[in-house]
Amino acid sequence: MAADLVLDTAIRDWVLIPLSVVMVLIGVLRYFVSKLMRSNQVPDAKIVKEGQLIIRARNLRAAANFIPPKSFRARRLYYNNEENGLLIVPKGQAQNPQAQMFSDPNMAMDMMKKNLSMIIPQTLTFAWVNFFFSGFVAAKIPFPLTQRFRSMLQNGIDLSTVDVSYVSSRSWYFLNLFGLRGLFSLILGEENAMDDTQKMMQMSGFGFDPSKSLGAEKDSLDIVQHDWALPKFEHRAEAVLRELAR
Amino acid sequence: MVSKTEETQLNRLENQVDNGGGGAWEYLCLVRKLKVRRSEKVLKYGLSILNDLKKRSGLGSEEWTLYEQVAIAAMDCQSLDVAKDCIRLLRKAFPESKRVGRLEAMLLEAKGSWAEAEKAYSSFLEENPLDQVIHKRRVAMAKAQGNISGAIEGLNKYLEIFMADHDAWRELAEIYVSLQMYKQAAFCYEELILSQPTVPLHHLAYADVLYTLGGLENLQTAKKYYASVIDLTGGKNTRALFGINLNVLTPAFQCTSAIGQLAKGRNKEDKESLELQSLAATALEKDYKQRAPEKLSLLSTALKSLKVSS
């Protein structure tokens, strides 16, 4: 390995610290902006009902063996009969989320707002970091690392001879982007801290189609074999009591 | 449901606060988190914090949460003046808030001005028809007025949308039991068992309802559920032990099973349940000996009379 690089203290004062401070400030700012823009939307009764229905049907499937066969069959019929079962979605009514989005401008608006509050500051800061701070070796980790960490820590410097424990400025930006959650939860309160990774997950969760999950729930309910667990309990109770009487 | 560890923690904190050991705020937080009903204590300790300027300002914005908690507790204890003061302060701090509006409506309800409270609640519902708390308040109000059928109607409407809310199912089941509508109650208890299959209390209540309904099939099912309660509680539930005794020794059960004795399988099952009954009886006797020896004679005569009558 090459001899140790000496990092200029000016880099610390003008790259490392400003970058972290800016990231924190942007996080706080974004929190308040998104709080301002958040529209208090009233959930649709039908969607709430479908969600609850799925929970109930899932409970039925999971705990089917705890109720008498007759009750189970009655419930299954209630959910699954072809005419007016709760889990049956009439064919014409099943609308896909895309069409729903076009019919409801509010939904598209919400999406936009969410996107705006997330993507715009991110691209801006990334561009800013790239413009001002590209190519700096900003910090050094006090322990050696293997080569695999190179892409994580030395994003933006294409030198394979530099020791892996040096962190480039762009990587420092990424580390801050994903690692400041703990700090935000301190500043903004426990439940307000939301880092970008989580937001991205939420985004991908969009496009959830309730009618599809209703259908899936119906199919799995159809194939449940009811095996009443209670008769076994008598023997177990006997064993318990015997143990107790001893 | 409050889990065992949480309950012990709560009791420990309560003890500590009762004996002047401090930690009142932690106690109040825990009460709020577990949603348990300790209104008198909440009122007492919450007020002592609110009246102490230094402690109150130490809470920061949590102060308002405490005001809300104390207001609700005060309404529960019929200290309406305290509730009124709390709500007035909250109103001053949040002039537009719906949450405070809800508290105001609850105050009306606590005063007994049903019509006005109803009007306030329905106006809230018009704005947001999916507000669970307000739906529940309306049911509670109907129940408080003695309008049981109204309460049932409200609960049914609520459960049509929020059908996974087991607390509402339990409330409905209890109302049905109080009206002796056992079939409906049995349905509700089945629903409860489905959503929380390991809670023995639901099994027990279901068994009670089935036993009350009567008929051979129901009795047999009830016996199974009593057995499951015994299993789930490790034989510690006195009511279930009695249930088994009553159930197996019920004249109806004996009679009909005597008819069915021709079938061999039935016969075997009968023997088994008799064994279960005698085991339950010994467990009961043991339990009584340990915890209430002076009532042991009562128990043995009761058990004997059951046997004789069968």
C-alpha cells in the first residue's frame, strides 16, 4: 500500500463538516415542508372496509380449527358464495389503480406532492455535492477494510491504489443520506424520523390492488381444510388436570 | 389486551406512585399507552402535575396530552368542573381542533345533555364518516341512555365497516347476552375466538353461551370449550372446572347419551367425559382446600347433589 495520505485540515473544515450540517438541515427543512403540504385526506370507506375484510378473512383462515365445523362452513359461505359473498368482486367493478388515479385527481396530486418533497431536494443536493465537492478525499476510517468496500466508500474517485479506508466526499454524502435517521429521531421526535430508504419502500408499495388481494384471500379460504382442534383439547385438559391432581 | 409483563410493570409503578415514590408521569404515560381505566388515579396524579407549574412546563408539548387525559378521567369520575377547565385551556391552545371538539361533545355527554351531544357527534361524522372513536361514543351514549336496541344497531353498523375490531365484537356479544339473545352472542364469541384464538376468556364465554343454549350438540361443544379453557389456563380457571362438572352431569346430557348408548363410539366418549368430570371435581376440591377451606363443605354438597340429580 502506498504511504499514508495526509488530509488537509481545510478539507475537514470546508467539506466534511459543511456536508454533514447541510444534510441535517435539509432533512429538518424537508420534514417541515412535507408537514405543510400534507393534505389531510379522508380514507375511502370502501377501501377501509376491504382492508378490514381481509384481516377478518385471514383470521378465519388462521384460526379456523378453533370454531365448530358448522360455524366455519357458515362463515366460508358468507365470504365465498358466488352470488353475494363478501370476498367476491364483481367482474365489471374491478378497476385498476391506474384508472382510479386518472378518475381521482386528488390522488395524483398527493403522489406528486410526495414525489416533489422527496426527489427535488435529493437531486438538488446531489447536484450540489457533485458540483462543489467532487473528488475530495474527505475522511479516513481508523481501521482497514477489504476491497469490497471500495464502491461504498470511494464513490467518485477512480483510483485503485488509494487505501480503502479513505472516504470520498460523494460517499460521505451517501452515508449521511442513509445514516442520519437516528439523529432525526432525536431532533424531530421518535415517529417523525423518516429516512429516504423508508420513503422509497412506501413508494413501491403504491399500486396495491385490493380486489386482487380479495380474490387471493378467497382462493386460499376455499382450500382450507377444516379440522376442528377442540376434541384434542379434552385429552390435553385431562392431562393437565391429572398433573394438577398429583 | 394487556400482557402480563405490562400489567406487572403498571402495578409496580402504581404502587410506587401511591407511596409517594415519584414517577407519576411515567405512570400516566403507561396508563395512556395500555388504555387501562384508572380514572381516579389519573385524575389525582395528573392534576397534581398540572397544578405544579414547574413540573408542567417540564413536559413541553406533552402538557396538552396530559390535559386531554385528565379531562377524560375527570369526566369518568364526574368531576365535571375539572374537565371543563381542562377543555377550556385546550380550546384556548387549539381553537380549531376537532380533537378538542370531541372532548367538548364528551363533556356534554357526561352532563347528560344527550340531544346536544348527539348533534355534535353527528356533525363530526358528517365531516369524517370513518371516525372510529365517534362511532363508539355514539354506541356508548345509546347504551347509557338505556337504548339497547339503538346500541346494537350502531354496533352492527360500525362492525359492517370495521369488522376486524374485536373490542366492538366483545361489546356486542355482551349486549346480546344481557338481552338473552344467545345465538347472536355465540356468533360474536366465535368471531372473537377467531381473532384471538389463545385468549381463554373468549373460549369460556363461548362455552357459557353454548351451555345456556342447551341441546345435546351445544352441550357437547360447550364441554369441549371448557376443556380448552382448562388447557389454556393450566387448570386454574374455577369457572371452567365448574362448567365441566355441571355440563357432564347435566340431566339432559345424561339422558340423551343414554339413548345413544347403543352406539359403541358414543359410549366411549361418555366414559371419557365422566373421567374428565371427576378429575375436574378433584381439582376443584384441591383448589378450595387451598384457598377457601371454610367453603369446602359447600362445594362437596353441591357436587354431590349434582351427581344425585343425574
